Amino acid sequence: MIVYGGDYEHTLEVSSSPHGVDLDYRVTSRPDLFAKVLKRQEFDACEFSLSNYIMLRDRGADWLTAVPVFPNRAFRHGTIAVRRDSTICSFRDLVGRRVGISDYTMTGGVWCRGIMLDQYGVHWSEMEWFSGETPRFPAPAAARVSPSALDLEAALSDGAIDALFLPRNKDALLPVDQRRFRPLLADWRAAELDYFKTTQIYPISHVIVIPRASVAKARRLPDAIYAAYSHSMQRAKARRLATSLLPWGAASWDDAMQVFAGDPLPYGLTTANLKIIRKLQDYLVEQQLVERQHDIADLFERVDADADVAA
């Protein structure tokens, strides 16, 4: 069985899971991961946007199900960039502005707009949005989203837009003194830590989806995938990955594990994860991207964390 996913330290040993099921983990670029699902290409299991998965199910895509494995999470306070000389210093300053985003329905965008409303009282309808020319899903009319052929980083640099939601931008890879952009919030790390301490939410971005046809062919596949990802995560924690590469890595590891009670990326439908998924669905409904809240039990396959999947 082939599992397509991102290049993470905590998935390095998915293929070596000692649970008697042959899983071949193939590192795949994010656009290709999403294309496999959105274009219904052939796959056994694939990492995918959590918001887009819920949107597909909301639109009747019953051919698809998911395993409660969440390999990618991210805070969002530091993901909006403005020009270094911009006077924009708060989310409130975005009212009436032009904001770029690669895809309006991306999970990170849903979280960011929800957080702006919850924490800062800024509604997504109070700004004008510019996105790529080929959106994954149509945006609601109230959002005022204009597809654009512009390179969004160039558009920000040239003043065609005022801010840019882009978690991974080329400008951030330049030496600090050569960067054209800065994060909107000066102390975004403190804002993210305060957000977590206040809400206990570390926003989930991605989930592992499976065609129901794959489950029909291999009934133990959901248990096997859950076991493989859990095995790989346990190995990553045991090795304290990254602590031997970066200076101060061990101290950073200890600090982060203390904040997250030893498990920054928990799998399964835990109480904490249920809260996060409900909050994301709240945002999807409020942002007019889905019609209703969905029963979380219907969105995910039941998995037995202790199952002997080789049986």
C-alpha cells in the first residue's frame, strides 16, 4: 500500500512500522498531494488539507474517508507578511486593505481568518482578497475574492496588494538585511504562545485521507496507517530529532515539550483534537465554506490504537 505524504522528521519511519503491513511511504510535494485528492487520482492513502477534506465531504464526496492522523500543524499569527516600510502593524490595520493568499480555502487561511475574528474582532469581509487563478473551491461572494495572475510576492513588493498570507515565501529565505517583507505582528511568537495558552489549540492543517475503495480492499488499512504513523512518531521522540543538529536544540526541545505536555502532534480523536476540529468547523461554517457542522465520528474511520494489524 502506497502512502503519499510530506517530508517530515516524524514520518521518516512510516514505511518501517513493525506491524505486518507493507506500507510504502513516498515523500511528495504539497501541490502534488492535493492534486491526487482533488483530481481523484489513484492512491491508497494521502496527506491532505483538513479544511478541504471537510469541504469535499460537505459537498457529497462519500468516496473519501480519513484516518485521525494529523502530520502537519502550524500557528498562524506570524504568517501574514507586509512590506518592511508598511504602516500596517496589527490585524485591525487590515480593514479596507488588499490581502493576497495563494488559495482562499486553504486550511491555514481558514484558521487565520477565524483567529482574526475571534481574537482581534476583524471580519474577513472587511478586506479585499486576491488569490491564484485556479482555486480549489469557489469562494463565497461575500468574501470578495479576485483570482489574479500576479506573482503574489511581486504584487506585495510593488504595492499592488497590502499584505500577503503565505506561510512559505521566498523572501523569508533571503538574508535578513535583504528581505523586502516583515511579519505583520512584531512579536508574533509571543502572540502564538499566548494563543495556545489561552485556547489550548495548536491548529491542525493536514490529515490522512483514504478512498473508501481502498478500505474495502484492505479492511485493516486504517489501523495499519494509524499504527505506522504512531510508530514513526514514537521513534522521532525517542531520538529527540533536531536536538543534535541545531545549537540550543536540546533546550528548545525541552521547552516545547513542556508547553505541549510532551506531545505537540497528538494523533487520534482525543479530547484536545476534537476541540480543534470543532473549532475549524465553526470557522468553515462562519466563513460560508460549508453548510453545516459534520459529526466528527462520520468524518473519520474508527481505529484501534492497540490493534495487531497483521492478524
